[in-house]
Amino acid sequence: MRTMSLAESGRSSGDVSLSELDAVGQLSGVRSHLTYQDLAAEAVRGGWPTLLEATTEDAIEFNESYSADLMAVDVIQAGGVRHDPAKMRRLLVSLARNVSAEVSIAKLVDDVASNGVEIGRNTVSDYLDALRAVFAIEEIPAWAASLRSRTRLRQQPKRHLADPALACALLGLSAARLARDPEYFGQVFEAMAIRDLQVYVERNGGHVYHYRDSGGLEADAIVEYRDGSWAAIEVKLGASKIAEAEANLLKLRDERIDLERMGTPRFMAVVTGTEYGYTMPSGVHVIPLGALSA
């Protein structure tokens, strides 16, 4: 079941068009009406089209029910994989805890196998394949870029649940509880932003990747367009991380990427949970997620 972006659901203003961002010199007059608490509520609601008119409480109940169905019914019906529902739940909870992170099969095996439970690497891989078959999870692949340095690219994908609201449901988080945990909310917020970026980019034939190299430099989203051009995006929930995100993006462009082969980025941006959008002197845009559209 495909989820919607905030702009598609009508819950955000959609003032800044991703498809036109490369033509924008300076952002001005950009403001999101979604507060920190609003974003937490949207995170636990999810972007399911059937929940457009639902209350937040009803949406949470739906997400909990859907998660339970995944463990008990959906995987067997779609993929034919016979599984232990308790182990499948442990796997889903591990994926929920590691939302927006690179997590290895070995780490997932350790999580599922805690407290004396036995499970093999092949079984976890089979469970992941089954979850992909029912579109419960998807992987954000690593970007295959040409680098100017000897730094090596990391190839581990990021595994996302179909909607970050499922992660909240699996961990029993209400909007209030999520808002009180800014560290985990930051992970969920990144997943929300990636979800929306995928909706906007894939509509025009592009793809979303992530970047991480052996030197520890990361970019949360690399947008690669059909013509081979690219853009780089960092996702930060709060304003305190914007300067760090800007520095990462500039380092990616100026020190890592072979621009002769890859071309200069169409734009660089930090997507945030803050209120106002603007362009920094470096040319990096700051865009509230609540103001972003296709």
C-alpha cells in the first residue's frame, strides 16, 4: 500500500517545489505551519490514503493492527514463508529501533536472538525478503558515485519500514511520547523526509540514495535524476544541527565527489522540522519539511 507525502495529504503548505529548487537563487518567505508537536502527530499517523480523515488515535490503532497482520498473516499469504510470529515481531521491532540507520544482517540476528532465542542468518534474510514482498520494508541503496579521493564508499543499504508510523506503532509510541524523545524522533523524522522525497523524486523518474564513506562522511539523501544530475540533502529535525549538516554537504561537494565525472550538484539542502526556510550564504537551502512539495 503506497503512502502519501505531507503535501499530498494536504497537511503541509508545499511552498517549496523540489523539482524547481535548482532554479531558485534565494529562498524567502518560506514558512511551515507544522510545529514540533504537529510533526510528531504526523509521524505516528503515517501517510496512508485511507487515513486522510481519521483521527490520530484511529490512525495509531490502524498502524498497530497492520503491524500485527504482518506478523501473523500477510507474510505467509504473499511470500509463502512460514515463520515464527514472535521472531518476526522481534525483527520488526529491531527494524523500528534502527529506523534511518544502516543495520547489518548480523545486528538483526543478534537482536532477534536475544534472551536465548535461536535464529540463523539465512532465516533473517528470508524474513526480510518476505517483508519486502509485501512492501512492508524497502531499502535505500548506497549511492555509487565517482570520488576524487581514496576514500571508499560504504555499500550497506538503509532499511526503512513502509512508513515511519509503523516504527512508532511497533514501539508503542504516541505523539506525546515521541515528542519527548528528540533523539529517536530525529530518526523517525529522517524517515518521514525520505518517504516524502521518494514520492516527489520517483514521480519524475529519479531515485533516492544515501551516501556514506569510510571517512565517516554521510549525506542522508542523494537525489539522482533521470539525466544523471544529482542533488544532496541532509535531514535534521532541529535547528542546532543545521550548521553541521551544511558543513557535511559542502565537504561532500568540495572534497569527496569527482565533479568532472559527476557534475556539480543541482542544489544542496537541509530539510528540517523548523519553521522558516531560507538560503545560507554558502548557497545551501534550509527547507522545512512542512513546506516541501514535488
